[in-house]
Amino acid sequence: MTHFECIFPVAGLGTRFLPATKEIPKEMIPLLDRPVIHYGVDEARNSGCSRMIMVTGRSKGCLEDYFDRSWELERILEARGKERLLGVVRETSSMGDILSVRQNAPLGLGHAVLCGEPLCNGEFFSVILPDDVMEGEPPVLRQLIDVHDTLGGSVLALEEVSDAEVSRYGMVAVEPSGTEGVFRITDMVEKPSAADAPSRLAVMGRYVLSRRIFDLLKSQPKGAGGEYQLTDGIRTLIDEEPVWGVVYKGERYDCGTLEGWLDANVRMACRRKDLAGVVERAMSSAGK
């Protein structure tokens, strides 16, 4: 099994969740009984990644604390015979090596990925955008790594979106690879109109990237919004190395907006036997 470091860009201000994110990192807002960041790290671990690189900003120290040991809490749970909860707490602190580096200015996703370069040792690395919580079997990131193991090159997760959603995403032009659900990416357009989009395949929050991208990000000018765009770096990479797209198999929860986060909580709660009844009763009460 191929192992990569996984970069988590988590330096954003989370303004869509103010005032909560005035003091709490957006990534630490709970999705049911665990913070959003937990799902991404769990996916990376189950995909074969053992080194998690958090690209953080000010007031994000609790992200590291969450994955550290909590000796006092463990002693209390052990003394009270709370074995199940003790296991949950200990499992959280054994999800891999958690490393961190500061992004000292809000200069975009490309800049955030570049900040992780000193901690990446291999020729390829992975990136997870934790706002997109993904469930798949195998995990979505593992699906990308499997394509890389077979075809080489960089690999992006793709999802087919509606005309109304096109302007929210980076859209790709593709050509067939000969394998169902896998495409050779020939171009990318950041947030086009539906009329200008090269396809209805959008890039979604999971990447396996060649470290060549670091050199390209260093040399490229600022793009949209005065930020260093990862999309611009990948567009240049396409001219030098193969870049593949995988229409992943699984389910995505968009936790980057309040509406998406609430929808994710409800949908995930409906699948749990201990919580489905709560949702049903709330919906029934709201309908009265």
C-alpha cells in the first residue's frame, strides 16, 4: 500500500460560521459527536497516510490539542469505569503523526499547500479539504491513491454537478482513459458560468499531487482574488505530467456552509439507530 503525507489546509477564518468561529476553529465545530476535522484525518489514516500536516493560522492550537493525549480525562474515565469512552478518547490520539505549520497570511489554497512543502518527504503527497466530509468504501482518498498506483501521476477527485452548481467549483476538461470513471484531465477552469464550463465534472476536496506542484506554485503570479490558486498550479502541471480525475464512489457532505453543515448533521443522524428517532420527532413537531 502506498503511503503519502496528507496536507490539511485549515488556516481559514470560517466567517460563514461567525460568531462561533470567533474563538472556535471552523474545523472543530462538531458534526454529530466529533469535530469536522476528525472525519478527514480518519479518512487519511484509513487510506494509508500516517503523517498529517495541518497548515494552521492563529487561534488554531486546539486542532493539535484534539489529537494529543488527554491524560487527566483518561484517568477520570478509567477510574469511573467508562471503558467505551476511554477507548474513543485514546483512539483519537492515535490517528497518526500530527504535524503543523503556520500559514502567516491569507494568500489562498495554493499558498496553503505550499506551506506544507518542508514536511513532505516523498515525490507525491495528498491533500484533504476538511470542509468536504466524504464517505466511501474504500475511502475516497484511497480511491485516488489506487489510481496513482496504477497510472502514476497526480489524481483529483471529481463529481458531476448540475448547471446551477457549476459556478461554485473548479471544472475540468477531460478525455477518456480507457478505465470507467477515470479521465485524463486536459484543462481546468475556476468557477466558470454554466455556458463556459468545459464539462459538468467538478474537482472536489481530495488530491494526490506531484511535488513538482511546489515549484510551480512558487513561480506563478497571484490569481483570482489576489491569491495563489491551486487550480493555476495544476493547470501548469497538466502540461508537464499526467493528471487524472476519478469520479469517486461515495457520499459527500458539504460542511463549508451553515446550510450544508446542518444538512450533514440531519442526514448522518438519520442513519444512526440511536439518533434517527430524534430527527423524526423533531420533524413531526416542526410540522405541527
